[in-house]
Amino acid sequence: MSYIMRGSDTGSGVNANSANHIVVTADMTSAVWNAVATQEVFTVTGLCRLHMWILCTATLTDSADAARIQFGHESATNAFIASTVCATAGAGLLATDCLWYDTSPLTTPEVAATAILDYVVNGLDVGYEVTGAALTGGSLEFHCVWESLESGASVVAGVGGPLV
């Protein structure tokens, strides 16, 4: 049985120095990450709690301002963040130094409970889906600090490709 559940104490003890911190960089100049398709970011085995945050390290671009991106898991690619416009009239909405946690990314400070996605996931791989047009540039850093909630549960970095 696979399910997700929203956590309630987001941010407590979550940091990049954690032993269970994983970072996956999606370089949108690479066909591995930029295609109109789903992309696997984290592979989840068993019951785990995931604290995730996403930093745009270079502005996302596409050739026709038609690309959209959403973040979720293999059963619903928009489960965590709904479809987000990447650019409008050449202006990158997912721009360098933005935290992407909803459809209106910000470069300004944000409350940890908002900026850090906190979910319990049971065996559902996590990733994103690009729709509308392939991306041509930019990059996103997907961070995850995970906790095993049952024996043998784990999270490892995904390598792009289909989220199944």
C-alpha cells in the first residue's frame, strides 16, 4: 500500500549537514532532465519521512515561454507543488536563488514550514514533470533530509528518466 501524509512540524532539525541529506541537481541543458516528461529525483523504499526544499540555482528557460513544471510523486506529479509557469515573455519565474515551494517562487525569506516540504511517503518515488515545452536552460537543486520510519526503508538520489 502506498500513501503520503503531510507532516506538521516542518523544519525541526532539518539541515544540509544531516547524515541523511541528499541533493540532486537537475541541469536543464541536459535531455536527462529537461524533456517534456516525468523525471525521477528521489527513489523511496519503504516508509520514510521526507523534508524537501528546492533551490533554483540558474533561471529556467525554454524556447517559447510554454514550459511548466510540477513536483510530486509517481502517483501524482503535482502532489507537492502544482503546475508552475517557468517563464513569461522571457522573464524567468523560476529564477536564480528562488525557493520553489509553490506556484509563486520567491527569492525573499520564507517561513520554514512553508519553504520546506514535509511528507511521509511509503514506497512512492519522488520527482517532477515538465509539460508544454522542453526546458533549454537553468538548474534546480532538490534537497532531501530523510528519516526511516520502518526497518529497511531508505531514500537514494534518482538519476532522471521516467518517474514510475
